[in-house]
Amino acid sequence: MIIHVAQTTYSGTLSVFRNPRTKVSAHYVVRSSDGHVAQCVRDSDIAWHAGNWDYNTRSIGIEHEGWVDRPGYFTDAMYERSARLTASICERHGIPKNRAHIIGHHEVPGSDHTDPGRHWDWKRYLRLVKSA
Ligand SMILES: [Zn+2]
């Protein structure tokens, strides 16, 4: 599981993914205001989100609406819905619910991205994933 912050809005993220010339995608996008989830790529298909082909081929990517330096976008609804999504993906695919298997984009080897950034509350997120 790779956690992202999109550096754009929910609708901006979807339009980037719809444009094949951008050559980026993620499996899911979560909306800030209400936690609404859009699935853009099937779990069994490869999305181009990690910037690392090896990680792309064996991970599920979740984008979150917002910016790394604007924590107001990280709403309760978004944390809760995203954590439920991550929990169900972990259960379906046998992925352990821990920080070794649920990582940030910045933790992908070779990544020059900083998302989800220092405002992302990993403790809270993992607690929600484990209790979902
Ligand atoms: Zn990212």
C-alpha cells in the first residue's frame, strides 16, 4: 500500500488520470470533504503512482485530495474512509496492517516526492486501519 497526497483537488486528480499523456494513475482517489472514494484502476492492474516500476507492479496506490503543506485537507472523513479502504485492501490481498507494508510515497526507493508529508498523521491512520 502506498499513501499519496495528490498536490491538487479531487477533480484535478481524476482529470490527470483520465489524460493518458500524463502517464500517471493510482488505484483509488479519496475526496477531502466527505471521504468519497473513486476507484480508477482495478486492484489487479498496475497503476503508475510510485515512480518505481518494481513498486508499481506490487502495490496499491491511494491518492488523497489536497496538498502536503495544507493539513486542513486531511479531514476526519478522509482519514476514516481511507483507513477503511486500506483495511479492506489489506484483508483482500493478505497485506499486513503495519508501517512496513503501508508506506508513504516518500518511502519508495528512488522517489523524489515528499507526500504524504509531515502533516499526515500516521499513528492515527494506522490505528484507524487496525480498528476498521
Ligand atoms: Zn505520491
